[in-house]
Amino acid sequence: MRDLRTGLVHNRAMRGLTGLLLCWLVMGTEARVHAGETAQTLRAAVVRVEVATTPWSVGADLALELACRQPWTPYEAELSRRLRMGSTGTGFFVNPQGDLVTNAHVVLSGVRYRKLPFTQSEWDCLARLLTESRQVWVTVGEGEEARSYAAAPVAIAEELDLAVLRVCLPPGQEARFSYLPIGSSEALRVGQPVVALGFPENGFQASAGKVLSLIQGLRVHDEMRLTRRASPATGEPSVTVSGTSAGPVVRFQHSALTGHGSSGGPLLDERDRVIGVAYALLADRARPQGGEQADLNLAIVSNVLRQFLRNHAIGFVEASR
């Protein structure tokens, strides 16, 4: 029987996030998006990812032990929540053989920001249990053309919030998937146009926007600093996200609207090259319920993705400069 014991509390609250909430882009919720030509030409390379988990899939002994323990510790409550809920997200093919990129938190049923009271060993145990217990399905295309495939993880890096899934093809079927070229984020600049592709709800969606800030640091989960100011043009309040430590640019803030279910979706530049991977948004608690949430979308830069793929020997097409 597996050990469910918890340990000391580690509080890693994010600096400067008063009144704001970091939201992983999983599960279904409403989001406004704008369709364009990009949605038509690049649609085939972007897929919907669905992860199903159940408490019984980890084994009857653990499921019964979990059910009999009351009250639950924070670790047990989180394990039960993730096994019960599963998740949905977005992915995109990086080669014609059927390897696709998504977020680690999609595969691991909604990894939350690391301010939960878990030890490192508990985080590792949680990831291991979820990796062993979930079933992953990838839907390619829509409508009558839609095809669903089982998929298996071949690489997961929770610290980068990136994962690679490989489509499991039926015997005799040859892999010929459309894919997106991965660009370099070295020349990424504030004000640069971007298009986000994904599945926030009710089918494939595309949203146009621009890069608002470049976030430096050493890791994707580093703390962030938020600066509130009024727009010189409209007087409307705006929030700029920046890093709290020195290092390369690992994330960027953008205004291409995303929603829950967009996790793992690509962000493209004006030449249709992947320059980022959507992974989270900030919900402003200071705004009225139902108010606009624009400009608080976050993405992982493509150079982090490229290094991750190289480290795990995943073939991808490098976009020409």
C-alpha cells in the first residue's frame, strides 16, 4: 500500500500578486476569441487533449485507503481532486510522426502553482501516481473529419510546465500529421503581433494580440512582479508582469485572449512560427465579476521549448529566420 503521509508546510507565495489569481488554462470555460486566416491554414496541426483519471485507476488498495481517511490532509485532498477531475487542454504537432507538445499540468490533471503545502517528495509522488493512472486522448480535426487517438507521454518537465505526447496509431496506419515549425524567441520584442490557437471551449479558436512584456528568470515557475498603472491613452488600469530575478527571458505576457482549455496551445508570430506556448492567465480579483480579463495572458518562450525538445531527443522542425 502506498504511503500517503504529508510533511512540512512550504509556502511559496508569488510576490506582488495581491488581488490577482494565477489560473492554469485547463478545463472548460467561456472565452472570447477572434477567428482569422491563421485558423484556416494552421488548424490541422493543433489538437484537443483530454485526460481522464479515476481514483480506482491507481489501484484498489490506494483508492480504499484514500476513501477511508477522514479528514484528508492537504496532500490527500489534492490527490483526490486531480484523480476525480481530469483535465482538457490544447496541443500541437512538432513533427509528422505524431509527437505533440502540451503543458505538463494538462497531462498531470491540473498542476497548480507551487504554493500548496507539499514537500518535494510529495510532489514527485503526486506526479508519479497521476502519470501511471491517467488515460490521454488526442482529437485531430473537427466535425466529420475528427479522429481521436490514444496518446502516451514521452517527456514531462513539471518545472518547465512542458510535456510531449506521442499519438498511438492503429496497426498499419502511417503517421502523416501536419506540424508547426518552432521559431526562435531571441528576437522577441514588446509590441510584436501574436496569434494564439487553442480550444478554450466549443471548438477550435484563434485570437490576435501582441507581446506586452518579457519576463526574465531561471525557471517557468519563478515569482513574478506586477505593476499597475493607468493607460496614457484611455485612463484604463493596466497590469505589467515582470520577473523578480536575473536570467534569460523564459516567459512573456501577451494580449491574445485565451481561456481554460487553451493550455499547451501555440502562439505564432506574423510568419506562422511558434514563438510561445500558452500556459496560464491572471484573473484580476479587483475587477467586477464578469469584467474584462484582457492583457493578463502568459506564455512560455519558444527557446525554452526548443531546449526541452533537444534534451529529450524529440525531433522538430526549426523555423527559418
